[in-house]
Amino acid sequence: MVEAALILPIFFMVVLGIVEFGRAFMICQSLQNAAREGCRQAVTGSYTTAQVISNIKSEMQTAGVKDTISLNISVIVTVYTGNPAVANNEVANATTRDLVNVNVGISFAQVALVPGNYLGNMMLYGKSAMRHE
């Protein structure tokens, strides 16, 4: 009984730590996939910035992120040399060869499964960049 009382708390902390790190890697992969899909949509010219952001939030809800308000999503168009300026950073106004960057981030505290401070307020990110078609 004494040995169990000494070992079980440590064992459970290790197991819960493994679960939390696995969750962090899963959320990072989901953020990366959402950023890539959002960027792919943005470079086609068929979507507006608002639609891209809405689709990213929808994809993250599917991945298990309940609070999509906490997501930090940025869609930035960098104009290629010689191309006209893009009004209001709107991806629908981008032209061929403009670079579109999509960044998606969330604090791990918003998606943690186990209460505790395993990863604290560490930010998890997904990033993607593609040229407009």
C-alpha cells in the first residue's frame, strides 16, 4: 500500500502528460491542415477572406475545437512585384503570383483535456503559404 501510494501519483502524472502532449500534437496537425486548406481555397480566387476564415473555423470545429472564437486566424496577401495593390487585403482581389499566407493559432489552454499546467499557455500554430493561381 505504501509503495502504491508513492508511485501512483507519479504514474498518473506521467500518463496525463502523455495524453496532453498527444493532444497538443493532434491540435497542431489540425491547425496545419486547416491553414493549408484555407490557403488552397484563398489562392483559387473563388472565395472571399470571410469565407476562408469561416471554412477554417468549421474545419477546426470538426477537429474538436469547441471554442473557435479563441482561434487567431490571419489571411495576408503579399502583392507580387508589378501586380496591382490588393484592396483591403481581400483574397478575392488578388491576382496571379500574389503570395497568400494563412496563419491559424490557438492557446493550448483553450484545447487542453486535462486540468493542470502541462503546457501552460503555449500557443499552437498552423501556417501555410501559396501563390495565387
